[in-house]
Amino acid sequence: MDAAASPPTEVAREAWLALAVATSAAFLVVIDVSVVNVALPSIAEDFTASTTQLSWVVSGYNISLASLLLLSGRLADRLGRRRLFMVGVVGFLAGSALCGLAPNAEALIAARVVQAIGGALLTPASLAMVLPQFPLAKRGVAIGVWGAMGALGAAFGPSVGALLIEASNWRLIFLINIPIGAMVVVAATRLVPESKDDTATGPLDLIGVPIGVAGVALAMWGIVRSEEHGWTDSSVLLLVGAGLVLIPVVVWRSARHPAPLLDLTLFRARSFSVAAVALWFYSLGFTAGFLLNSFMLQRLWGMSVLATGFALTPGPIVGALSSAPLGGLADRIGHRWVVAAGALLCSGSYLWIRVMAGEEQEFVRVFLPATIILGLGVGATIAGLQSAAMSEIAPRQFASANATTRTIQQVGYAIGISVVLTLVADLDLAGFRAGYTWVVGAFAAAALVVAKFYPSGSATSRATT
């Protein structure tokens, strides 16, 4: 059933329950990503792991996740969103168990890849399986709630991880996923109806799919490798170049195959294509900005890991609390100015830190107001851009559209992190200011794209004209 055909303001109780299940899984994945960064020193000590091995604990997950999102989105629309969601949750839990029981660094890296495969399967399906139950006029609220849980995961991940490690050891951050995930599986069975694209026929492109997966994986591998070796390293250039060469092949195949990896018809909607470009710029600054803040608090201002975790918490909490109300506002008046204003708030918050922060710790005067403003900006944008992209997408394409935007995000995140790590290599004030300049520019570019090119009015008003 098309969401736009539903009553414009009515949402059934069952829809909210299904959304709760989907957001619980999203929370589980996001919080697991953020706690791993806190656990790396403990893992290094336990396994006597090298810097390269520690890097692959994170990179193996990120590369695997990004390279499989497009495929999982297409599979979810074709085979069933709930079915793939549950397979993904089970896979994520299996990976979590293997991580918690890993006897050495190599086994932990392999387990993280298993986790990533599960995360890639469940992520596009988690939102797509509930959106058909929400009318067009309430879609922004639903995506806002989904995004809010992700923000909460980012907010509490560092502090929760530090507390779990202090109470037991790093293995607990993985093993605690199992009982929570088991409850999600049971709830999904009972509360979430199945949905899929009933018009999809024929097998997926057997040539384009592996080429697309390989292209994203190679590009991501090169980007991640640049964090250690720099952008001029020959292996980095070779990997990124190989990935970029394969991407046009995927586009060419997708334009000609009846069941392509990349659904190019998504980009016919101006709302989707503009939001995708804005999301690209936004992603270049989003994770990079959080990384800069963490580095500044610890390396420049000398705060402990636990203190840093709590210092980073207020902003994401504000983002989580404001995400759903701002999503509702975008549903009523349109995404254009809500999202553009949010991106400008993000840019302004980092500009404040860029101008005001010095080598002496000034948390209350400098960092706290900036992170609260950032939280408001994130509340308007992290789910707002996703909602803006999905506002005119047919229900049969929900998972594919979600997977496409998530792939854009993941690659953007990786590039942004690589750039700022290069800029702050010396961990001095000048390096931090250069990094913050990059982040300020990325968010400002996202704001400009949305304000200039995104369609005006709400999705509901555009659908009736």
C-alpha cells in the first residue's frame, strides 16, 4: 500500500511499535560502532596488537559495511524488508558473540567483518520496513525518531563503553548485544509486517553487483589506508583509482539492466538527487567534526577518556530530543529551510570552536555552547536529509533509496576522517584550526545546496499540485 494514499495525519499504534523495533536495532549498531573506539586501548593491551591490527578492527567493519549496503537494499526490496532485517540482526549478534570470544586480534578482525555483514543487511531494511505504515505527512517524524536513536547511540556510546570496560573488560561491549538483539528479533516477528517490491522480477545484475561491491570496497580501502600512509602513497592511489574506475561501469550496467544494483530511477526525483548531493557534503564534515572534538578534548586540553565521553554527550542528546519535532516541522513546512538552517547551525558551531578554542581548556565558555548548537543542527539534519531524500520516493523503493544514501554517507565519512587526520597530524593548535576549517566548509556547502536547489514546500503539498 502506498504511504501517500493513507490518511494524511493518522498513524496506527502498530506502526509506532514497528518503528520502535527498527530504531532499537539502529541504536544497537550505532552504539557498537562508537564504543569500539573507546575499547581500542584495552584491546591493544590484551592482545599486544599492532597499530595496523587495531586499525583493521575499525576499518574491516567500515569497508565491509559500506560495500554491501547497496546490495542489501536491493535484496530487502525484492525479498522482503522484515526477512532481511531479521537475518541481519542474527548475523550482527553472531558477529558480536565471535568478537566477545575472540582469542586474538586476527579473530577479532574477522568477527568484526561478520558484524558488518549483519549491520549492512539490517540497516537499509530497518527503516524501509516501517515507512510503508506511515502516511506521507508523517514520514519526517518517523525518520526523525529513527535518526534520534542513532544520535542517542552516538551520545552514550563513549560513556557506556568506558563504564562497561571499567566494570568488566572490553569483551562485555560486544556480549551485551546478544540479549538486546534477541529481544529485537522476537519483537520483529510479532510486531512488524512484511513488505517488499511486488513488481521486482528476474535476477539481479550478476555482473554489475560484484563490480559495484568491489568498486566501493576498493575505494573505501584506499581512503582508509590514506589515514596511515597519506594521499600520495602509491597503494592508496591505486586502490582509490581502481574503485573509481569500477563505479562508472556500475552506472552503465544499472542504466541497461532490468534489475540493477543501483536504482538510477531514484535520481529522477529532484528531492532525492539534491538531498543526495547535500548529504555528500554533510558527510564530509559530520564524523570528522566529532573526531576533531574528541581529539581536541583529549590531546589538546588533556581530558581523560571518561571525561571526554561525558563532555561529548550533551550535543547528541540535544540532537536526539530535537530530531523528531524538527522532522515534524519539515513535514509541515518543507525540508528546504529546516535542513538548510540546521546545516548552518552545524557550520556555525564548529566555526565558534575554530575561532575561540585555544590551548587552554575552556569547556564551559567555548565547547559547551558550541556542542549544544551543534546538537540542534544535527537534530534538523541527520534525519532531515534522509527524510528530504525519501520524501517523494515510492514505497517499493524504500530500502534501495535508504541504502543509496547510507552508502553516500559511509564513503563521505571515510574521506572526511582521512582529511582531518592528515590536517591534525601534529596535534597542534594550527592543525586543529585547519581541520575545523574543513568541517565548517563541508556543512556550509550542504546548507547552500539545500537552500538553493531543494524544492520548496512540503512533500504533501508538492504531491497535490
